Amino acid sequence: MSSATWRSVFTFNKYSQITANAVRASLKETERLATEKRGLTALRYQKWDDGKPGEQVLLNPVKEESPEKKQAVV
């Protein structure tokens, strides 16, 4: 496959997303969890009227997960 063949199938953003997921999946558990947390983003929206900011609204709030209890594997 030539280097330009993937461009006819999907965009560079999609390509980079696929490669990032492959790299994250190959990491050990502790490093993988840390990278997944860095990958989360929150989207905010704020309407401005007459040069004054309105209230910020989180469109995609990041949910804080409680630490899971580890169970012994028997």
C-alpha cells in the first residue's frame, strides 16, 4: 500500500485516531488508564451579548469515576 492510499479511504484525523487507539491499547494497564484520562475533553459553550459573556454551559461534561475496588482473582 502506498503512503497516499489511506487518504482515499479516510481523513488524516481518522487515521491519527486509529493509530492513537492502537498505541493506547498496547500499553500496560496503569499507563493506559493515565492516557485515557488525558484524552477526555469537555466542550463548553458561552453566548456573548453586547461584548459581555453569558453563562458557560458544559455540552459534554467529563464524569468523574469513583475508584473501583480491586478484586482478587482466584
